[in-house]
Amino acid sequence: MSETEGTTEVPEMGNPAPAKPSFAHTFLRGLWSENPGLCQLLGLCPLLAVTNSAVNALGLGLATLAVLTMSSLLISVLHRLIWREIRIPIYVALIASLVTCVSFMVEAYYPRLHESLGIYLSLIVTNCIIMGRAEACAGKSDPLRATLDALGCGIGFGLVLLATGAIRELLGTGTVFAGGEELLGDLAAQVSTTLFAPDQGITAAILPPGGFIVLALLVALKNALDLHRRHRRENRLRIRSRRV
């Protein structure tokens, strides 16, 4: 028997495949650590244009969430059937079809909101968040993971829209969720708040410069909280020296 007989060749070890993030992490990263509005600064055009009131911000946030979730799910299911060379036009056509359906529904059931959002509802087609998640996650993941990723990013972006809109409306007109009955129905009577007369507000808050300022403050607040958490973590792991 030769020397090599009876010996088993061990396959050469390559670089281990990176572990996939958990489903919880996939969902939560869009809410905070990879929030499209606060971290990636995507979708700034609608974020700054229609957030002069909380109702407009909530309406656009829900529309974006619906389109983002449905498009990510469909792209994840169909990505094996789409030729890589023409994937971008296919994605755009699919997203445009979903946006058209959502726009028709908003126009039918919430005509005043549709009028307030104007062209920005149709411009969801060109929103970088939707195409970015299609390329980064939906086109490479299973349907469940793609849906969770889209939900996390959509809710995270919607919360930024809502916070920006509520702060600008409060500073500019002294109200929060004014006219919300068009979107929330009878529930709006419970959440609508008036703190002071509109003529006592800061007019610049509901103008485009106010959007930039409020968004910048929200980004700064998030960065400050992240820095505080990092310092607390480092202090917890630091070995404290003792005097002998």
C-alpha cells in the first residue's frame, strides 16, 4: 500500500462566509443604526418639502412604507427570474406601478391629502431609499428578510418625517396634527393640539430653511445619543486600576 493510500485529503480552508444578521437586527437597523433619513440622508427632497405639517408627513411616510415594503417583497420573490443586465429598468417599472396604485388610492380616499402632497407622491418612484433597498437587500435576500428590512427602513424614514413635520408645525403655527381628520378620522380629534395662535409662531419653521434646521438638529441628537452610548459601553468594559 502506498504512502498516500488511506490518508484523507483535507480540503483547503477558505475564508468563512459572513454570517447573516438575525431577523431582529435586519428590522431594527433601519430604525436607528442605518436610518435612511438620519444616517444615510436619503429621500431629502420629499422629507424637506412636505414636512410643514405632521399630517402631510404621516401621509407621505405611510405611502413610502407601503411602496417600499411591496416592492422589496416582489423583487425578492422575482429576482431569480430577472436578468441582471436589465434589473434596474425592471425595478423602476415595478416601483412605478406600485406608486401609481398607491397614488390612486390616496386620491380616492384622501383627496385633500393628495392635493397637499402634490407631485411628491408621484416622485416616490425616484426615492433613493426604495431603489437602494432593492439593490442592497431585496435583490439578494429571501422574501422574509427583504420584507423585514423594508419595514424597518420604511418605519424609520416615516418616524423622521413625522418628527420633522410635528416640530415644524408646532413652531410655525402652534398646532400639531391640525386637519388630521382627513387622514385619521375621528381619532384626530384626540391627537390634534393647539398651543398658541398661528400669528405667534415662527414662520421660518414651515419654510424650506426650517426643514433643513430641524433635520440637522435631529441628526445631531442621534449622533449625541450614539456617542453617549458608546462612551458608556467603553467605561463598562474598562478595567479600573486599584491602588495597592
